[in-house]
Amino acid sequence: MSTTRAKYLFSPWWRMAWLAVGILWAVGFNVAYISTGATNEWLGVISVVPLMALLIDVIVRDRQWRSRQQ
């Protein structure tokens, strides 16, 4: 991944913040999931929602970037 491509995928600044908050969100909910004895499965599912939303956003932006490169 070139620097310009990474810069494109994570700009504006809030996309990088989205990644950082998503990781903290996932860690927090996974800690809550494990500390409750893994009985609340919904905590595990909720933990990945922000990262999956970011993944969809990055895939869309990557496809747009690639189509402009052709």
C-alpha cells in the first residue's frame, strides 16, 4: 500500500479517529463479554460493529480510488 493510497483511505482525519475508537470499542466490549462469563453473546457482536462499518467505508473508497486509476 503506497503512502498516497493510505492517505486517501484514511482522510479526512475522522476516518483514522474512527479506526482508533473502533479498536477501543471492540476491546471494551470484549472485556465486558469475557468478564460476564461469556453469557451475553450480544456484547461480542456489538464489539465489531464500528470496525465493520469502517471496513465497508474503506472498501467503497478503495474501489473508487482504483476506478480512477484505470
